[in-house]
Amino acid sequence: MRMSDIIEEFIKEMFTDEDFIEIRRNDLAEHFNCVPSQINYVIATRFKPSQGYYVESKRGGGGHIKIKKINITKSNYLMHAINSIEDKITSQEVDIFISNFLSSNIISKIEAKLLKVATSDNVLTVPQDIKDTLRAKIFKNMLVNLVED
């Protein structure tokens, strides 16, 4: 595992019984023997609203950070993702969405495979200049069909 993954798992384990946690950036950096910017990176990339978290950061005194877990439904989560996808999306960006969906238990492994296969470069045998546009349309349409009424 990469250091970022280890830090992410450590923070997520802190949510056992609480909907929010408060941590000090410097204490966490010291615990993992890394620089505070590594903690900032993990929080900025792994604890976003689109992933079900609200982060409040306070400067000074070691940098207190409050992370609140947002209880969102599968449908709200998917609709937020759909609305955040622009007119074009790369295969790598689709993989990130799928990974986030899986880690949040929004989709099953089978659904993840289908999303990945349907939007892969192997399937989209169209000219490169329209591939990412077509991928975005397919991905959004598939996600819309996963939204529960």
C-alpha cells in the first residue's frame, strides 16, 4: 500500500462510532513520519463532498481539521457524480469514479465491471477526437440508469 492509502484507511477507521472526527495535521504527520502536506493531499483527494465528507480546516496550532461524514443516499451520490461530469471524460477519470463508487458501496463489483468495459478504449473504436465525448455520454447514461427511484 502507498502511504496515502495507509493514511486514508487510518482516518476512515477513526469514524467507527462518530459522524465526525477532529484531528491535528501535525500530529498525524508525526504519527506517519511524513510531511504535513502529505496529510493535506490525502484529505483533499480522499475526503471530498463527492465522496461523502465535509472538511473544515483551521489554520494555526498544528492545523486542526474537522471531517464530517455526510449520510447520502445512493441516488444523491450518483446524481452528484453525474452533474460533476463534463462533456468529456478520460478512461482514467472513469476509473477514479468507479473506484470511489466501490469504496462507498454505491455500486457492486459487477456494475463496476460493466461500467469499466462499456467505457474502455477497447470498446470505443471511434476517432480519438470524439472518444472522450462519447465515453462521457455513455458513462452518464449508465449512471442515470443506476439511480433508484
